[in-house]
Amino acid sequence: MYTDGDGHEGGIDGTVRIPILFMVNLATDDTKRYGQYWINTFTSNVYWGYKLYNEFMWYDDQLSALDYHGALPDFYYLEGTQTLFWLSDWTQNAMWFTMKLGVLNTVHAHNGLGGFMIFKRGFLATDKAVDASDGYLLGDVDHNVFYIPPAEEKALYWGQSDLKHLENTPNYIYFAGDLSGPYLAQPDYRSNTVAHKDREIVIVKPENVVAVMDRGTSYDTAHDKIFQVYLHNQAAASGSDYRSSNGSSDLIIHSSYPSATTVTLDTYGIPRLRITTAAAQLSKCFLNLFKVTDPGGAFQAPRATATAADVAAAAFYGVTNAVDYVVAFSADPGGAPTTSPSFGISFERSHDAVRAYLANLSPNTAYYISGSTSGATGTVTVSRTESSGAIAYQSGANGFIFCEVNLGEAEQPPPPPHPVGID
């Protein structure tokens, strides 16, 4: 259950069952039977006195149920509230991810623009309404957002975000939105502090990894930009990363960009992890990786560096597939494509091939991409100029490219000199 709005703490009860009864009655064909399966499997009849008539009028005990597992897509986008849902599979061990951009226009809306949740056999990145049983959380501070402190922590009553990109393939989901609209729609007396805020994600499906890219700009440097995520159980340092567990699954959090960040663990109603930098700047960008694993599962994410100052990159080693992975976004405050005609992304490689997920490129443009190796370092080079050995790729309307790049084998050390005897 996705929780959003005053009084909503998650859970399935009669208030959920009854609207589904209505929808089943109005649906047709397999959709009707899918709904019957959900009703029969996940809810029970409502016997409250003032609701009993709904069972009599709307529940059809002659309708055969149809199991929808495997028949429905792995992703759904709810346009009305700009909310994305994705699940890795239809088993009980599935990873679930949900994120909203955010339409307000109601006094019952939570802010939480760009807020997301991660679930696998229980919540990992959770919502305070679920874990703290508090359904009246109004401000951004209570949600998993890129936080720019407001003048006053209270609900925003109007405005909506702008969906920029949505692309779903068997290998990844690319989802991006400009969240500035509701902040900029506030009247002057609300003293809005947010000049710009956007969030982009790439879900790397084979690895259950979510890359979260945030950009934020305030009107003065006194209002910092802070990445924050609420957790079911507090995280603990795990090498250079942080690991949180719900007892059945682990969530590993890796700060990829910028290179110098400070991680703070605290409790604000429930456990929270925050990532900040020391600099006082009008604009900041953060790129973080979230890996979902079984308890104690491995994850390695070496530092990735880009030769272009306006490119933020992250790298990690595959667990499901024997390849490395690179994810890159624009680090421009507004997300504009890099002005560099060519840039490289370097990292300590583990395999001979790397899968690259490149966002915020110029749309519908030819790029020439190649890989190379120097010792333990692998480099993916992205250029708008054709070169020997590079393969041409066309960015789509979303300005996104996914490709697999051969890095080549590491250079062999020079052979030892052949011993020379003495006559």
C-alpha cells in the first residue's frame, strides 16, 4: 500500500475493499476477474452494519477469480497523482519501488514531492506514516525528499510537478520530473525558499539498483540542500556505504556524487539518514545509489569520475550479471546537457564489459561511445564526434542512451627478462 495524504497510514481494510467492489462491477473481461482475485485473496467481507449492503449489492459470489501474477506489466504510472509503481517480479520475494512527483491542489496533500519508498519483504526506505503510525505529516521534512528547508514547515495547497521523462524497458526505467511547480505557485506571504528542484531516477532492473539524482536551487545560501531518507531500521556503516535491514532484506546506500559528503544518522520520529556537503551554495546536486539485497548480500560501488565538470556519474559491480555498471546524469543545476563535446567516465573496473545508462544527453542526437582500460581503471568515453573504435548510438526523445561497452582486457605487464648465463 502506498500512503499519501492526511490520515493514510497504509493497510488494507473495508475502506479499500468497497471501492474495488465497485470497480469490479464496472470492469470487463479479464480485468473483472483480476479484481475478483484481489478481493478474494487480500481482503475479507465487510460486516460493519452501515457497509453490509455493499456486500449484498456489489459482491458477485458467482464470478470466477483469475490470478493476475505474470499477466500484468512490472510497472504502472498513475497520471492523476504522478506516481510510479514498479516491482521486480510477482513473487513474495519481489522488490517494490514507488515514487511520486506530486500534484497538490487539496488541503489533505502531503508535500513530499519526489518522495519514494522501497519494499522487499517489508519496508526498507519507508514512510513515517507507516512506521510511526502518524498520518498527519505535512511538510517536506517528514518525507524521503531532497530537502530545502522552508520558511515554515507546513502543507503546500496548490500546484503540480512537471513530468519530464518516463521510459520503461526490460532493462531499466528512467523517470524524471521537475518538482518546482508547487513551490513557485505559493503566494508571497508563504516566503518560498525553493527556486528549483528536480529528481530523476534510473532503476537498473537486473540488479535491483535505483540511482537517484537530485538538483536543487534556493534563493540564498542560508537554505541548504539535504538528501534525506527514512528507514525502517537505522543504517550502519558498511565499508564506505551504509546498510539498513528490515530483518528479511537489506538496503545498501552509496553516496556517489559529489565526492565529499557528510552522512548523518539520526531519529526524527523514525530512523533517518541524511547526506550533506559543507559548502554554502545556491545550487547543489546529489547522486545516490540504493541496492536491495538479501541479508548480508554483497555490493561494491567504486568511485566514478567524469572529465566534464557538469556530469555526475556512479559505478557499481554487477551481482546478477558479470558486467560493471555506470550511470550518469547532468550536474547542471537545471539538468541541461553537458557543454563538453566529449567526456570520459572512469572507475576501477571489475569486468571486461560495462553497461552504461546515460541520461540528460541532447535528444535525438548521435553519440559515439567507446571503452578503454588502463591498468585497473576502465573508462567509457562519450563523444559527439566520430572516432576509430567508437560505436554510434542515437539518443531518444528523452535524451537517454543505454548501451553495453567493451572495455577490453587489461594490459599485460612486460615479460620478465630471460636470464642470461655467464660463459
